[in-house]
Amino acid sequence: MNTVILLATFTVVALVQAQMPPCSSLDDGPFLGTAPTLTMDVYEATQDDLSSGQNDKYRAELRLHGEAGGTGGNGIVLEVMPNYQFMNPEDTFRFVANNSQNFVELYKPLDRDGPTAALDDDINVFSFTLKCSLQSNESDFRYYDAKIFVHDVNDNPPEFVTNMTAPLVINELTPSGMTVLEVKAEDRDISSNLSYSLSSPSGDKDLSNHFEIDPHTGHLRVTTPLDYETKTMGTLYIYAMDNGSPARTATATLNVMVEDGDDQGPVYVYEGCWTHDGHCAWPKYTTTTVLKKDQPISVMPVPNKVKAAVTIKAKDMDEAANPIQFSIASTIPPGSESMFRVTTASTGNGEYTATITPTQSKTVNHGFEIFLKATEQSEQGRFVISMIFFEETGHTCSTGGASAAGNVGTNDNMSPTAEPEKYTEPIVALIVVVSILAAFVLCLALAFFCFVHRSKSSSGSDINLTRM
Ligand SMILES: *[C@@H]1O[C@H](CO)[C@@H](O)[C@H](O)[C@H]1NC(C)=O
Ligand SMILES: *[C@@H]1O[C@H](CO)[C@@H](O)[C@H](O)[C@H]1NC(C)=O
Ligand SMILES: *[C@@H]1O[C@H](CO)[C@@H](O)[C@H](O)[C@H]1NC(C)=O
Ligand SMILES: *[C@@H]1O[C@H](CO)[C@@H](O)[C@H](O)[C@H]1NC(C)=O
Ligand SMILES: [Ca+2]
Ligand SMILES: [Ca+2]
Ligand SMILES: [Ca+2]
Ligand SMILES: [Ca+2]
């Protein structure tokens, strides 16, 4: 009895299975008696991807009974209704059967990303109505809502939106932390979270050290001030990387030009001057003690390599040079500034000359000095001072030891003070021997004195003690 019931049940189940008509769904709908939405998932593909044979990425099961394209009683005909959005799925997909399963299969390249990084040209889903009819009876059909989801492949590198073909011109005085360029890149792929970075060619490492780029915003900032006087141009490589795996990177070459700013002061210029950091330091001139009214004094440079009188010249070390104005800062002895008239003239090539004209005829003492100040005409008013030493004619060597150089510094260790007379080696040896002997004798004398003094005082205290 029991076996009969069991058998009957089996028969019913088998019958129901066998009776599932073509075009019916393998799955239940959300409610009893309704049809499900047919959903399929595929990846976007290029022609190369399609030829690669990785079919399962580009096809998805279409869960309907029947055999798509089949000619037997099980055969079904699948049609896309013209109410699809944007793009006809049949342009790129076809319906195929294999081993009693139905598939939707990508057979033409499909670009999910669209031509731009904007989202509105992306193709993330094909939404359409699918009509399924029996091969044997075309008037027996049903409709399904179908969706083919297109998944992203990271097949696009980022692209820079910022035009970096023109060189980036940055003034050397640009303060640290200032944003000098807002770099922006885009990526056509979905949800690409781009990150920015920079480097520079091996020869320009010192340049990239002056910059940083915010990895998220792409803001290029100066981290340490640039220096036009050290480097006027260089190259930065700017990178934008997406977050795909593997990640893709865009590289831009940004030429950087450093613009001169007013950060240098004036210097005196003459041939043979003592230099420090490549420019004249401790500028000095000599002239004679005899002054003639309205006749400009004639000066010789120190050291006098050219063996001739020179024009007093100064220039601003900045390329964007400020004009220079000469004046007398002071005299030695003080208070004689009014004995001279100083005029400044431009040579036209960035240099300025000073003419010092006595306002009276007079002979000053040997050793009279003028401290001549060359000042750049700027807010900073940087200046440098040179010394003009007046010597009696007949004095051939300059006796001036002290030099003055305004803000350049008055470090004397390179100044031309006469070197002490040189001792010959035997004399040096003799001096050493005599010194050692003298020291020895002095020590002996001291020791003797101490000994005597001590024995005296100790005997004294003995006496004191015995007295107590
Ligand atoms: C049909 O499916 C089998 C595996 O199920 C596969 O090996 C074969 O390549 C498929 N045929 C086609 C034409 O895709
Ligand atoms: C074809 O299908 C329709 C609708 O289901 C039905 O009315 C008709 O009888 C069928 N024709 C045949 C020959 O089965
Ligand atoms: C970038 O700028 C340069 C000049 O600055 C211009 O010639 C070029 O056409 C620009 N490129 C783009 C893509 O806008
Ligand atoms: C992008 O990546 C950064 C880390 O690299 C993370 O902090 C941020 O939350 C990410 N943003 C999005 C939208 O994924
Ligand atoms: Ca990408
Ligand atoms: Ca993509
Ligand atoms: Ca400068
Ligand atoms: Ca300057």
C-alpha cells in the first residue's frame, strides 16, 4: 500500500517535471504564479577578450526551459522587444543553447565605459523585455523582464585633464605650502579612485624635493622654497594611478621654470676682486690724498690686478635687478661726507657706476677713508659697502687691513693683511729648543721655591701646635 503511494508520488513529480513547458522559467517569481525577472551578469569585452576563449566571463545563463534556436518540440524562439533603453542588446548579445542550458552570450565587443569619464555614457545594464515563444506554435508565447548587468574591467588608464604642456612658471619667492597647480585626471572606468604622486628624472631629484602632490586632491604644492640662483628649470613627472588590479597609471611630464625674485643684494664688480660665493667680497679701492675741486677722484682696485684706475661699479645680483644708488655711508675720520658729491649712473647692462667728486680742493691725511654704500632701490633696500682708502702718493702698498663689506660680512680671515715674516727652519728649531730649556729652568726654580716655602711653613705650624 505504502509503496503504491510512494510510486504514485514519484510519477506525479516526474510528470510535473516533464510537463514544465518550454519558455517557462527555471525559477519562481517573487509571488506565486508570477514570472521572475531574468538577470544575467557579464563583463565588458574587447575583441581581443572575446577571442581569448574565456567564454564564461562573457556569457550568462538564461534560466528558461526549452532550447534556444532548437527545432524540436522543445525549441524556443527568443526576441528582444523594441522597448529597450539606449542600446539594443541584440547588437552585441545572442541567445544560444548548449547541453540543454540557455545562455546569453556577448559576441561583439562591448565598452561599458563610454567615450568619456562622465557617468551618463556608461552602459551598466541592458534592461529589456524578452519574448519567448514556442518553435512549434508561435502563438504560444510569454514575456519576461530581463536585465543584463555589464561589469567593469579596468581597461582604461587615467587621463590628465590638466593641460601640462606649457611649463609651470614659479617664482622662487613662492612660499612653502602654496599650491602652484591643481592637477586633475579622470578615468573612464567605474569608481576609479585616483591617487596622484610625483617624481623627477634622476638628474632633477633636487627639484622634486621642493614639491609634493596631495595624493587625493592632486594639489601640487611647494614644500621648500626654490632658488633661481641655483636652478632655473627642471622636470617633474606627475602620475595618476587608478585603484584597479592591476592598477593603471598615467604619466605627465611637467616642465618647471623658476622665475627670479628679489632675494639678492648688490655687489661691487671689478676684475681681480676677492670673491666669496662667486662674487666680489670685501671690495676696496685706493686713491690719492690730493683732492681737486670738481675733479672726480680716480681709484685703483685692491688687489690691483689690472694695474690701472677703474670705475667703481656695482650691480644687483638678481636677474630681475633693481637699480642701484651710491652714497657715502661714513668717513674716517667721521663727518667729512659733505666734502664729496656722489653721482650714480647706469651703464645700461645692469651695472651702475659711482663718481666721487670733491667739493673742495684739499689734501687729506694719509689713511683717510670713505665707506661707499651701494643700495638697491627696492623695499628691502639691500646694500653693500666698499672702502676707499686715501694714501699719499709714494706709498706703494696698501696699509689697510680692515675691510668693510656691509651686509656681505666683515670676515677677516681672507683679508689681505701682510703675512708675518717667515722664519727659516733652523731658527724655528732654535726657538723651540730655547723655549723648552727656559720652561724647564722655570719649573726647577718654581719647584725649589715651593719646597723651601713649604718646609718653612710646616715648621712654623709645628711650632704653633706645640704652643697650643
Ligand atoms: C558547451 O558546454 C560545454 C561544457 O558544458 C563546453 O565544453 C562547450 O565548449 C560548450 N559549447 C559551446 C559551443 O560553447
Ligand atoms: C498554440 O498556442 C495557443 C495559445 O496557447 C493555443 O490556443 C493553440 O491551441 C495552440 N495551437 C496548437 C496547434 O497547439
Ligand atoms: C595645451 O596647451 C597648449 C598651449 O599651452 C595648447 O597648444 C594645447 O592645444 C593644449 N592642449 C589641450 C589638449 O588643450
Ligand atoms: C580612495 O582611496 C583612499 C585611500 O587611497 C581612501 O581613503 C578613500 O576613502 C577612497 N575613496 C573612495 C571614494 O573610495
Ligand atoms: Ca582605469
Ligand atoms: Ca572599463
Ligand atoms: Ca633672485
Ligand atoms: Ca635684488
